[in-house]
Amino acid sequence: MKGSDCVPIASQFRSKLAVGLAAVAAGIGLLSTGSSALGKEPLGRVWLASQQIPMDRIDHSRFDALLRKYVDADGYVNYQGWQRSAVDRQSLQQYLSELGRASMSQPTSVEGQLAFWINTYNAVTLEGILQVYPTDSIRNHTARIVGYNIWDDLPLVVGGTPVSLNDIEHNILRKMGEPRIHFAIVCASVGCPRLLNEAYVANRLNEQLASNATDFFSREQNFMVDSSGTMHLSAILDWFGEDFGSSQAQRMTRVQPYLPRQYQELAINPQTRVKFRKYNWSLNDQSRKPPEAEIRSAGGRR
């Protein structure tokens, strides 16, 4: 589906601009008090308030070039090659430092906020994996009680405040009312949506989100209909179902435009049974990538 087939994001969320900005500030305030206990020094650098700029003025071209170089069309990453390149490792760290220049308080567009935080989440995750590679799963680095947890303990300084991956996902992006972020932020796992091999940008954001949502449901690991007509969906729709609506009917209506066309009516049929698939936490590593036939299925029936 092309972005033009959907209601433009600007018209959907313009009225939420003030709410989005408030969510950013409130979300960071809630979690930044624990920064002294973080496991690693924050990424990036601290910029003076006079040096900070609106989020939609941050240049994502450096990140775009890295994604195009190291990420394939299915979202698998050449971690080996990236880790071996001192130049490109430094380039990612320079991009992270540039992200820190974004102001939390200066006015910015909703599209600019969303693109900024999606790119930030993905860039910090990539940096975190490159720091510990070789590894076969991000879950090797998400200690629940004692030890390093990449989602909490690898913050990036943004506008002078350390921000963790959990801050970004749960206290910023999810509060902005755009559920398609769940088809854009990538926790370096095969079960995630594909990591888009280009940076998200404000002026193409709706198109990019729609494209990656459509791609998400084209993959058997995320969407499949069995011979009984039961729909099997990614666990992401279970974990974050409330972001898509308060009932199955609302949730399926929200994702219907991105499903394979032959199953769109089935999705909104109240009699349709839904089950959730086991999540694949294996690293999205090109060196471990399965054959093409095992990756895509176009939402086929089994």
C-alpha cells in the first residue's frame, strides 16, 4: 500500500502536537531520576541549551547512509562488516551525538518528533548490539534483576537528559497515539518488523510507516491464516494491542489496510478467531539469515 492510500499523518495528529510534546517532557521526567544507577555512561554528548535545535531540524542523512550500506531489504544487518569498520562505527557514534542536540522544548512537528524518536530508538539499539557482538540475541543483554539491561542501561543524552530505550518506546512514542511505530522500531530481533534500510524522515513518514506496516503483515512470522480460517498474528499485536484499540474489532480495523488484500474482510469479521505466534528473539544478523523462502509468504493460507 502506498502512503497516499492512507489519511495523511499530519491531519491525523496535528491536534496532538501539544500532547505529544508534553508526553516527551513528562515521560523523560518520570524515568530520568534513575539515571545514576544506569549500567553504562550515556551515549552521545551534552549540548548547551543555546546549541540545541528543534527535532525536525536534526539531519538523519548520516544514519541513512549507514542503513543503506549495512541493512538489506529484509531488515537483516551486516553486524560483522559494520563492527569491523572503525570509520562506520565512529560515524554511528557521531550520529548519536548529533541526536543529542535535539531540544525537548522547542516547537517541532508531530512528523518530526516521530521520525526523530524512531531513528533514535533504532540507532541506539544498533549501537548496543555492535558493542556486544558477536551475540545471537538481544535477550542475552536484558537482565531482569541484576546485570546489564540494554533497554534500561544504555541511555542517550537528548537535550541534556539521559533517555533509555524503554523511555523512548513506552514514555514517548507510545504516548503519541501512532500505533504504527510498532512496525518501525526494531529491537534487533527476527520477530521485529524489518529494520528499514533508510532513515525515517518527516516529509515521507506516513508513506514509510504504511510501507513497513504492509511489509510486516506480508511475512508469515507476523501474519498467517490456517485452514480453519484462524488468523495467527505476531505477538506484538498481543503485547501492544491496546495501542491499536480497546477491542479486537477496533484493533483489526486499525490494521486492516495493511493486511494482504484477500484477508482484509476476514480480519473485520467478528467471528474470526485470532491467535498469537511465538516471538523469535534471534538476532537479525545477515550471517544467520534463513533462505528467502522461509522469510516471506505474502500472508499465505496453511
